Amino acid sequence: MERFDEAVRELEALFRAGGVAVSSPDAFDAWALRCFAVQYDGCDPYRALCDARGVTPANVDRWEDVPAVPATAFKHLDLVVGAPEAAELVFRTSGTTAGPGGRGRHYVSRAGLYRAACVTAFRSHLLPDGVRPHLLSLVPSPGDAPHSSLSHMMGMVAEELCSASGWYVDGTGSLDVEGFVEAADRAEAPVVVAGTAFSFVHLLDALSARGGGVVLPSGSRVMETGGFKGRSREVSRDDLYGMVHTLLGVPPVRVVNEYGMTELLSQLYEPVLTMGEAGRGLHRPPPWLAVRALDPVSLDPVPEGSVGLLAFFDLANLGSISHLLTQDVGSVTPEGVRLTGRLPGAEPRGCSRAMDELLAASS
Amino acid sequence: MSGRKEPEPFRAWEVPPGARDRLAGHAAFDGVPGVLVPALDPASVREIVDRLAAARDALHSAPVREIARHLGRVGERFLDPGGDLRADALSWISPFSGLSPDMAAAVLDGMASGWTVAALSALLDAEFRDPSVLDRFLPSSAPRLSSLRAMGPRFCFQVVAGSVPGVGTTALIRSLLVKSPTLVKPGLGDVALPVLFLRALREEAPALADAAAVLYWTGGDRALEDAVLGAADLTVVYGGDETVKALRDRMPPSSRLVAYHHRVGFGIVGREGLGADEVGRVVTEVAGSVAFFDQRGCVSPHVVYVEDGGSTSPSRFAALVAGALDAVGRALPIGDMDEIEVSAVQQLRGTAEMLSAAGKGVELHTGRAASWTVVLDPGHDLNDACVGRVVLVRPVADAGEVPALVAPRGAYLQTAGVAGCGTRTAGLAEALARVGVTRVTDFGGVAFPPPWWLHDGEGPLRALLRWTESDV
């Protein structure tokens, strides 16, 4: 554990500094191998897999060769460095319909490392202008949804990066539209509104029904995450952003999509606030998150820019498993990741679904 | 200059001659090479529907036995080894469905065996004490009713999923047997057969064919669907829950819905089927039931519960099924799988590999690429929703535990393949019926139920009918 704690301290500082120290492939590989060594030593089921494949920290030198685990394995095994009881946080994948094996869980050994990763990435994509905004959250507060990684993230963002915060969806999914409108009307400086795509639809429908929207102060921005699959009301992205513009007064070029999953402690964002519309459809990983696309059948890497299953190596996952095979499809270039959409058949692992079910149930 | 003729494109529609000018044109379809799809708008679809509905009187002027004979004669042409209709079918099933050519041929054989004159005659006899109740009033056997007449819908809309080729043709046959003008909207995987069937029926019996049309459009086109939903007094949907719900929510309150929604199949193998004499046959049949339709059928099993304590352990049984799936794959190769399907298999395989390495008793057997996968799942908790020849073998102490294990699936349960339960089979069938299973059969019968099977628990023709009673 000493080696682990030392790595946690170093990585935390590295993330806080923006991650430049791992922007070169060699530096990333060096850190990836440190993560692998920690995880091989500290996580029994992972070590068993690696041993069965004959891959150990002694015989790999690239992150790509470190054994990847499928995201669904988090449902079946405690994939954590050290004892699960010792983890500082436990997140659960969304979905009230517990599928086979129940809900996935991600043990977060060291909350500070997670905080450094989340806050740094959020700041560079949502607050590149150095604004310290008021947060209007359509995500339940961490107190209301203690096992939601999205709620926890927004809680940390509120503490570190925002001047004030208000939470307008509670743990039962009920939306406080009057509270939201009041806060929006009072706001004089730029705000950030954050929520799942579905929670925005819910809010915007409620604003329409109420007879009109609000006009958020100039410079305000929106963070939106997740999709609509299986929801009672599906809205295209263009329509949603159009409604955000009309009813909140935030133009599409200030709406940032976030891509994340419970099993991955780092997030990717559309760099629209820094690149403008050119950043639309592109998701940027932080420097400590490597991505590649794999052929769905052979799991061999596909050529740059070709579509495949996405595999991530996340240094922020130091305390669990860094190398993850997802069910998401997209293409990868040096610019970032272009998602071709969550696989419709994939079980929901984003945050959108459970929250959405709550909203649907209460509406 | 090559003298070779361009291959004829496949037109993904078939409408009566008088309705052909209602089609605004057609376009090449990017989903399947060499295919043209009709250019449709709600008004033209509605005009086609009206024209079909107008052919109802002609349908009613023919006795049902005669209709069945015409349909059966067309169906038999799909089984004629040297026939042009079979050749056309075989050349188009694979491009639409993604099934391998060998599997396409096997599926056609299995499906078309239910479309023969004899099979359709047997279907009528299984459904009705006297099938001429579809032609006229007949004296009722019930004490308080004097006479009864069976009436098919005035207009029937058949929306077919496309996961199994042939289902749309069976749907069309059922509609015409109950003398109902019908529009079939096939799913992409099942376009070829109903189109070819209806074209051949036009040669065989034009007046009958004038009451039916097949039109392909990309699923979920609300304007086109609404044009038909508003005219149909019966809509039959084969498809996922979301498809069923989307259509049901938009139907007029006066029209009826028959929904063949998502279903799950499973199997049970008892100790008596695990002895040296028996197990080889059982394993072959289990593998066949999994492999047919590349496991996309509502009948296809995804989990097989195997009793502990037999001469063959569940672990050994899983290994034998793996070998049998490999053998099936050589004769009937697996077809195309999309990224969604393959991705789910990769997640399952990777998770099984980890659980196995972690000493959880999971055993993983895999074929080349994603061709087949067998997992021994002692914890009963792996994802059983995969398709593409993926089967979980779950040990149970006693077959009698299985009904309670599957009960949570309730309304989704359909076919249970059962082997090796000896004298316990009847009691097991009773318990399975109580939890919602609608069909208990041996594994050899799983893939191709006979035409008169109780499809999801209802007579396939009776489900379409309304009855008129008369005591005058």
C-alpha cells in the first residue's frame, strides 16, 4: 500500500497541474505501468486474470498490452486495490432494473485523486475563461444521491470551482422548477447549469408549460450528459440545444456535452468553449486518459479514425482497474474521440438512466 | 464490352397491379446492395390500403379450403429444389438477413414446411372443429348459441420484426386464411420472402393476391405507420417492447392489437438425459436449437439448466455443447453480427474469463471470432441477453427448481426445451405453465414449431378473429 499511496500523491499533484507531465507517450506508459503494478499487486481477481494470460508487470512495457477488463466485470467482482470496505467512496451504476449480477459498483479507494481528476477536467472545459460561476444543478446533490458518481462530481465542482450552488432535482427525481426560475432570475453573473439530457428536457418542458423561459446572464454555460434511450420523450440533440437557447438563453456553442461512466473516474468533454462549433461531436480526454478503438470481433486496434469498440486506460482509476473495455463505439484521432452513440442495446451505465427513471416516475 | 446483364435489382415491395401507380417511385437502398425501396407518402399508402380493403368481397367469395390450397401450392414452390422461386429466395434471404447461405437454406426449409397444402390444411383443422365456419354460419356446439361465423378483420396491418426470415410470410398466410385484406410491413431482415411469396401468389390466384401488399420502409416512420394504423381494425406486431408500445399508443381505441413482443427461451436437461446413451443426442439438439436463426428467434434458448448428479456433469455438458456448436457451425456457419451484438458477447466473454481466473467456477468455451460461446455459469448471474449462439449452462440440483428460477421473467417466457426429465416431465410442464411458459417441447422441436402451434399462447388464426353469433 505504500507504493499505492505514493502513486496517489504524485498523480494527484500531476492532475492538479493539468496532466502535462503525462502528455508524451513514454511518460504515459511509465505511469500506466506503475498503475498496472499497483493493481496487479492489490486486486486479487485482476491478478488472477493477468496470471492466467501470462501478463505481469514484469513483461509489459506499453499500456496497450496491459490486460483490459470488460466494464460488466464491475458487476460481478470487487475490482479495487485493497479491501472494498476500506474504499473512501462507492459508486453504483445507474439502472433501477438490476440486470444480471445486479448493479455495477466502483470502489474509489482515494477520493482526493478522483477530485483532482474531475475538478481539473471540468475547469478546463467548462471554465476556460476563469469564471467562478453559480452552479444551478439538475443533478441531485451528493447528499441526496450518495452513490451517484455524477452527483459526487457536481458536489466537488460546486465546492472548488463555484461561487454558490443550488440543487433543483432531489433524490426522488422531483424537479423544483420554481426554485430554479427564482435562482435564474436572481443571477447577475454567469451561471453553469448541469444535468442529464433528460433532466434538461424535463426542465424545458416545465418552463414551456409555465409559459416561458428564463434569460441567464451572458457568459452562462450548460453541461449536459447522457442520452434518451428508452425514455418516454426522445429529443434530438439539435432540438434540445435549440430549446436550451430559447428557454434558458444559452446558445448551442456554450452547451458542453460530457461523456463519462461510473467505471471510469475521468471524463471527456466537447471542447466547444475553446474551439467553438469545430469542437462539436469531438470528445477530449484529459492527458491522463488514453483511448483507442478496437475491432469488435478480434479486439485488435483499428486504424486511426476508424470506428471500433472504445477501450480506455485511465490513470485516475489507479485504485481500481485502469484498462477498461467498454460497450461504446467511436473513432479515435489525436484530436479526441468521436462517439457514434451509446450502443442502443448496451445496458445503461451512464448516469442518465437512473435519474431519468426517477424523473419519469415522479412526473 | 461485356455482354453480361446487370443483375435484376430486388424491389422491396409487392402491390396489386392497379395500385402500382400509387407508388411515387423508388430509390436505391443503402442498407442492402441491389435493392430498391419504394418512395412512399402517407396519402399513397392510404390509397393502397383502401384498394386492398376493396378486394375483401373477392376473398369472401372463395371457400377457405380453396384459399389454403392456393397458398399451400405457392408455399411448396419454396421447397422445390430445382424451382426458380426457391432459387430467388435463396439468393435474397442472406443479403437481407445477414444469415449465412447455408443457414438461410435451412431456415427456408424449416419455415416453408409450414406453408404446404398439407400443413395449412392441418392448421385449419387444428384451429376449427369445422374450418368452413370461415365461409358461413355453422350450427354451434354450445347449448345456448344457435350458430356462429368466424370473421377475419376488415383490414389487417402486419408489422413484422425481421429477426427471423419467413415470419412475415407466415403472417401473410395467416391473414389471408382468415380472409383479411392485409398490408405486411416486414423488418429489414425478412423482406425477401413475403415479397416473393406474394408475387408467386399473384400468378397462382390473382384475386387472392389483390387483397395483399408488402411494403418495406425503414421502421419507425410514424406518418406512414399512422396512415395504416388508422385504417386497420387489427394490427399484429412482431417486435421489441418499444416497437409494440410505440404502435399501441397510436392506435385508434376501436382497433385491436395482437402483440408478439420480446420473448425468452430456455432449456432444462434432467439426469435421465445425461447418461452415456442419451447425452450425445441431447447435446446435438441443444446446439441446434441455439444455433438456428443465429439465436435471434423468440424460441431460441439462451440458458440451459442442467441437473447435477447425472452421469454427465453440468461442466462436462457445457464442454459437449461447445463441441456440438462448433460442429453445427461447420455445416451452418454463423452469419453477420452487428457491433452491438458482438460487443455484448465480448463483455460476457471477458467477464467469464475474469470470473474463471478468480476461481468462481465459471468455465468459458469459445469458437473462432464470435462464432459461438458457451459459459458454465454456476452463480446464475451472467448476462443471458446475448445473441449469436451464446448459451449459459446453469447447474441446478433438481429440474423442479427451474420454474421458480424463470418465474421473474413472467410475461416474457415462451418456449422451454426439456430433455431427460423422465416421469417428472408432466409435473414440470404444469409448473412451467403456471409461471407463464407457453410451450414445452423437446429440443429437437424448439426451432420450428408446427403451423398450428399456440403462438405465445394463442391459436394463430383464432387470435385474428372476431365471432358473429346468430340465433335467428
